[in-house]
Amino acid sequence: MIVLGIETTCDETACAIVQDGSIILSSIISSQIDLHAQFGGVVPELSCRRHVEVIIPIIQEALKEANISLESIDLIAVAYGPGLIGALLIGITTAKTLALALNKPFIGVNHVEAHLYAAIMSHPDQIEFPCLGVVLSGGHTALVHIDSIGKYTLIGETVDDAIGEAFDKVAKLLDLPYPGGPQIEALAKNGNKDRFGFKPGKVKGKPLSFSFSGLKTAVLYALKGQNKTEKIQLSEQDKCDVAAAFQHAALTDIVQKVELAANQYVCRTFVFGGGVTNNQQLRHLIATAMPTANILWPSLGLSLDNAAMIAGLGYHCYLNKGKGDTLDLEAATRIAF
Ligand code: KG4
Ligand code: ZN
């Protein structure tokens, strides 16, 4: 079954052609980082306009690279949420239009669920259920117990910032360009993680939930004093130390909560998804903490936002439901697991 997937939830416009859920025939991603970097974060209105401009050429490029005609597509899959409403509408409207014009089935896919599926499709022979899904992206941080593809129980999530968002906000405090995650990781390599003693947040009564806003505020105090207005001159070494201490606090928090979940639930595999999984220090800490665990990471090109994970998961959603969605499916800025 050949699936055309479309992704426009935030600041990437992407289209991919995927066969049988995991064979990627093409995956084209047009990033808008250049557009948003000057504003230090995603500007929704600009994002929508760019999606409109590039979506058709990106679809054409994906078909060309896969050497496939539109008529040979069996299913159109699209991320219907969560995301920015205007951005979602462009992908969904394009997908519905294609489905209608070609008389092909159409299916809406949850973008966050697709981030977890990205690691599964990267290693389709290694997944064993039940497993623990760990979503670490710019918009979401969650622990999900997975019985099978499509059967999820949310067991922990952030009560404030997502982990990628915290990386981006701390990077902004350090005057680093957007997106800040990779910048923080690079600086942290030369920093002293023990200098500031930052602590990750605890959520009362919910040991598997996350909170990063206190950690972000601790960084703000370290940089600008308790009244948040002092102009403390930072040396390059100071910046590296702040990055290392922040990253250490945030990542060890993730590792500890993954271990805690592993003690409470049967988890035969650990599936990580989202842009923060690019962080090599995270991968190192997890590998060290759980040396014998079956751990799946998304392969290159599948960790940040992409359409291959949408097409891949779309295939399973279609098989699970036994039919496509109707064309009145609406964009959803939030979707509960
Ligand atoms: O999953 P993603 O592409 O977007 C969302 O769906 O939100 O993730 C983007 C996030 C950004 O916050 C970015 O700073 C973060 O992933 N990120 C990283 C790294 N690479 C990307 N965070 C930490 N370390 C990295 N190497
Ligand atoms: Zn994403």
C-alpha cells in the first residue's frame, strides 16, 4: 500500500511517499527556520503563508523522487493536529482536495503519536509490545504506555513547558539563535554541569509528570539576578556552564522518570520520539542508565518534523479502522492521548 503523507503542523512543510508503513520512497522537508530565526521563535501567520507557497512544489518533488504518479497513491494521510490552527488547515485542505480529486481514501494522523511511530518505523523488526513511548519535542513532553499501535495510555506529561521549548527559551536567554536545542547541546560540551546546581521540577502527587518552568526561571535568576533586571556580563565559559547545568538537570529528569515508569509498567521496548532525541547526551545518558533495555531512536531525518512518520502511521490507522476518515475531519490544535 502506497501512502502519501503531508505534515504542516508548525514550521516544516513536508511530504513523503511511504510503502507499507515503513519503506520510505521519498521524504521531502522544507524547513522555515530561516523565516522565523530573526524573530527568535515561530510566527504563526508567517508559517501559514510559507506553507501555502511551498506545499504543492513539495508534493511534486516527493512524487518525482519516489518516481510515482499521483494515480498510484493508495491513501492520503495528513497530520490533523496538534499544531498551529492556520498551519494545520493548509495541510488538511490540501490532503482532502487530493483525496477528493483522485477518489482515494483520506486519513488524519496525530502528529505526537507519529513522533513515536518514527522510532518504530526506523526499526520495524525490533519493536516488542507493550512498550513505553517517550515524546520529547518542541511542543510536547509525555510518557505513554503503548499496548499496540493505536492503543495508548498517557502516564505522564508536562504541566507547563515542553522540554524542547525549555531548551529554546534558555537559548534565547543566552542570546543564541532559534531553534536553541542544538546550540545548547554544543555549548554544554565545554561547560561545567555542576556549577549552578539547577534542579528539575517535581509535580506534587504525580511522579511521572514533568515541569520545566521552574528550571527555566532558575536559569533566568542565574543570568539576570533575583530581580531579573541586572545586566550580568557573561563570559563564553559562563554561557557554556549555564548550558551544561541546564541540560544536565533537564535530561537527568527525563532519564529518572523513564526508569520510574519502567519499574511501574511492563515495557519490553522503549520508543523515543521528537526533535530533542537528536541530543547525543540524552542518548548517552539513557544508554548508560538502561544498558540492557531494547531502546529505539528515530533514524536520521525522522526525529524532527517530517511527513514519512505521518504516512507510516497513516497506513496503520487506516488498517486499524478498516476505512478512511470522512472529509469533514477538522483540524485539532490539541488532541488528548
Ligand atoms: O519534534 P520537533 O521537530 O517539533 C515539534 O513537534 O515540536 O522538535 C523541535 C524541538 C525544538 O525545540 C528544538 O530546539 C529541539 O527539538 N531540538 C533539540 C536538539 N535538536 C532539536 N533539543 C536539544 N538538543 C538537540 N540536539
Ligand atoms: Zn513535531
